[in-house]
Amino acid sequence: MPNRFQRFLQEVTQKSSPDQRQAHVNAFLRENTFPLIEGNLVTFVYSGVGVERVAVNLDIIDRDPPFLPMTQLADTTLWYVQHRFKSDDLLDYLLVVDDPMTPLKDERNLLARINRYWRVDPRNPLKMQTAQMDVSVLRMPKARPFPQWSSFGDVPRGKIYEHEFSSAQMNFRDRKLWVYTPPTYEADPDREYPLLILFDGQWMIGGLEVPAIADALIKHQRLEPILIAMLQSGTQANRVAEFVSNDKHYAAILTELLPFLQGQYRVDATNLGLGGVDIGAIAAAHAALKNPAVFSHLIMLSPPLGRGKAQEKLLEYANRFENARVLPRRIFQSVGRYESLTRYYKPNLALGLILQRREVQRGDIDHEFIELGSGHGLVAFKSALPEALAHTFPANMPTG
């Protein structure tokens, strides 16, 4: 039986004139939401005049460029393409209009090309907003929720304080440090709070909406009230050197950042955690493995544990976790099924099995692992963060 879009195509072909065809297209666009999801089949559309080429940019497409080319419906302004997805997929995408369609690996100025030809889907209200660029989001029916957390009403809000932080250990000055205090912080001046330190703070405070997620989880008693410190990272070019197995970075956290936070806020020094995404998750893991007695909570979102840049050090992490005498008590780990097989997906599955086996056999850790129907990016990280926070610092968690 034809689906809705196929029936629409059949109806259009029966129209006797271009004006009638375009009128039928306009009515169909008004009456439906897009992308059009029918079971596992998704239809992407674009409508524009004077357009020569249109495609959908999806990083799960295994070719260069990773585009799904669209077809123009004759005698109309409508372009379309259909693709099947899994029922729990949550993916970011962009529409590509009049792009040269040449391989990205040969592009000398990719940023200029993106700015000129790539754009969000104007018919899809679901998007991820970041300082760099916005992306549209495809959310299949069984995918994790992807709300705009800051738009929720009737949620008590914590406060965010901005500091400048310098490190002699890491030889940097005046990086931004954002600190979130929970809604209950000022009402109880004698109470000390657990502390979670997150790396790549510019993402955490921005598109990933960590403070707004924490507010909602605290309201619904899924997250205990905690302090969250979000430290700005260096340049993209310096992230690997700063974050991968760097003892100076660990020392900066332990001997500089932690004392600074303890001097400014009421920190429960017995209840500390670390977390990050991508290479930032490796920095968190390194520090937690160095000192699990201090850092008893760990969040790792898509850590690169396999082949690629700095692979000699990254490949050591599975053994470090497996052979550690003591590990952080509560560990959260996630990976996307569409991430690179050898750098992310398979190594994370392997580490997940190691930690799950330890949880069963020794019972000294509480480990949660989730596989996301996503690729490698902020959309995936944002969708995992509510579960990550709720697992590592659950409300009403027993002490001792």
C-alpha cells in the first residue's frame, strides 16, 4: 500500500498543468510536518526557485561527501529524498543547496563552503543551536527525548556564576569557568554539595544546556542537588595534547581548580565527580583512574578509545580500567552506533563489557552503558546527558 508521500506523488502526476501541480505541492507542504516520518521511512523536502542541486547532509552516509541527493518533482519547486532509519535514531542533518557536491577531503576552505551552501531545514522546528552553527534534528519515534530544556516553565532555576581561571600547571591564563549552583543552594547556607567538574565548558553551558537539564532533573527528584563546574577548553588543535593522559592536566584539576572551587563554594570534598565528551571524556577518565578515592563519579560520553590520533595512549584505557584496584563508584558511558567503528564504537563496547563484568563479579562499581542511535556530535551528547547526570548523582543516594 502506498505511503502518504507516494500517494501525493501519484496525485501530482495526474495534474494537467504546472500551476495545478504547484498548487498541489503547496497544499501538501502546508498540511504536513517535515521531515515526514512514516514508520521507518523518512521523507526530506526542500522547496525553492532557481535551484540546481539539493541534498541532505547526514554524517551516517558512508561516502564523501556524506549527502543524500534530492530529486526535483517535475514542473514544481519541490525537491525530495526518502531514506530508511532505525526507530530510535536521533541524528543531526543539514540541507545542502547548490553545493558543488565535490569530495570534502579535497576542499580547501570547508568553512566557507558550509556557510554558503549548507543550512538548517526551515520546515523542521527541532534543531540544535550552538555558537558555531545550528543543525536540524531528526528524531525517530522511539528515540530519546530531545527538548529545549531551557524553555521548560515552572522549573526552579539554579544560578550560574562566571569566573576566570588560570593554571600554572597547564600554562594557560584566564579561561572561563562557569559554576552552576542548584536552586536550593542559597536557602541552606550550612549545607555542602557534591561537585561535578565537566570539561569543554563552553559546550556544556551552551548548546548542551547542562544547567537547564540539572534544574529539571532536580525538580523531578532524579538528580540530587549538585554543584557543576564547567571549564572552558583550549583550542581544538590543543585538545588532544591537553586532555589525553596528561598528568599536568590531572594535577591542575586536583591542586588548582579543586582548591579554587572549595574556596568559593560549599563543596562536599567526599563527593566529587568528573565528566566530558570525546577527548574531554578521556581527560576525565585519566584523572579518575589516577585518583578514584577523590573522584568517585565519572561520566564518559563517546570517549575515543581506539584507532586514530594518540591511539597508543588511548588503546591503554581498557587495560587501565580492567586492572585498576579501585575505580570510581558510579560510572556512566555512552557511544553512538554510527560513530567510527575502530575509534569509538567497538572500543566502547569492549570497555562496557569489562566494566559490566566487574560490576557483576566484584560489585564495587555501578556502571551504566547506553548505545545511542546517533553519530558523533552534540546532538548525541545532549540526548545522553540527562541519564548521565541522573546515574552518577542520583537523588536520595545512600551515603557510606
